[in-house]
Amino acid sequence: MIIAANLKTNLTRQETDKYLEDLEEYLNKTKSTQEVLVFPAMTSLNHHSGKVIVGVQNAYPTKNGAFTGEIGLDQLNEFGVKTILIGHSERRHVLGETQESLVNKFNFYKDLGFKIVYCVGEPLEKREAGKEAMMRYISTQYEGIDTTYENLIIAYEPVWAIGTGLTPTVEDIQTIHSDLKEKSLAPLLYGGSVKVSNAKEVLALENVDGILVGGAALNVKDFSDMVSFADDL
Ligand code: PGA
């Protein structure tokens, strides 16, 4: 299973170092066999060795250059980062990234062999428009994306479930994941208000290959517990 933490705009570099140290200690102690990914804030990137794969929440599709406020390949190489989150709903809907710009980013980092966690998911009004309209909308987020890329992981995250405490029913997750597996055989994570109290049942679902956790991953003990649920399956 793939258990991923998106730390978003939380934790300082010092706090992130401690977080990773505690997480590594836990993984070593339990001899966990899960693939554990952590996406810290950019200023918290640091040299890291251990079981945890540290990725970046965003980067511009460039080696370097004049892109104020962005980082590129040179900055990622400094810390040996080879994993990137692309298409997160906050990048799409808050920061205004278009499908076209996401495809450029995807192709740039794909050509470099990066592990890419590519996020898709519908806003509430698309969900309320019915299953067909919703799946049509999600399909547009696959446009231009090489769904056969060997280092691709997809995360299905309904926008209305992110950070809200709301989650689809397990039946819904199962149905949508089965449909999405027809679009790509890449590992498929579920994300959106996953927490200790619901992670176990989500992880047990067919076609769920892991979870992408935001708020509830900020507590390293809770995140470690979610890793242990996957170990117990
Ligand atoms: P959440 O965020 O777990 O806080 O809902 C998930 C995500 O945005 O990846």
C-alpha cells in the first residue's frame, strides 16, 4: 500500500525534520513494508535518507530561470527529490492551474523519471449533477496525461471532501475507484478527510491502493497508526 502525507503549508523545517525522524523511527521499529511518502512545505525540504520518500508539493516545469516564487529541477536536485504531487485540487482551484499547465508539468517531470502523484476529483456541484456528469468532469482531468507512465500514482480526492470532515460512503469510493481503474492501472489512492477513525475501512476497499492524507497526517502518531492499518491488512 502507499500511505502519503500532504503537509501543505504546515510545519517549519525544524518541525518537519522532527516529524520525519519520528516517522522513520516508527517504520524501523515496526518493520513496515508500506511505501510511505511525505510532501512537506518547500522551505522544509532537506536531505533525507531512510524509508520515507520525500516529495515536493509543487515545482515549475523548468531546470531554473525567471519564474518568481517557483522552484525548479535545480532546487529539487539539491535535496535529491524525485517525487512530485501534480494536480492537487488546491493547485487547480485555489492557485488556478489549468489542465494544460498541469500536462506541461506532468510531461516535464515524467521525462525526468519522477514518481508522480497525480490528483483528480470533482467539486460538489459536479457530484450533485449526477454520476455521469461527474465522471465526465473527472475524465477531463485525465486529458493529456500518460496514464500508462510507469512511475505514476493517481489520487482520487473529491474536492468537497478535502479538509471538510466529509467523505463519500465506502460504497461510493469503491464504485468510483472501479471506474477510475478502467482509465489507468496505476496505483489509485483515496484522499479527502481520511483520518485514524476511517482509514482502516478505506484501505480495505477493493481498488484502493493507499491513501493521501492532509490534516490528519500532521500528527505523526496518527499518520503512523494509518501506516500500521495497512501493515495489518
Ligand atoms: P485532508 O486533505 O486529508 O485534510 O482532507 C487531503 C489532501 O488535500 O490531500
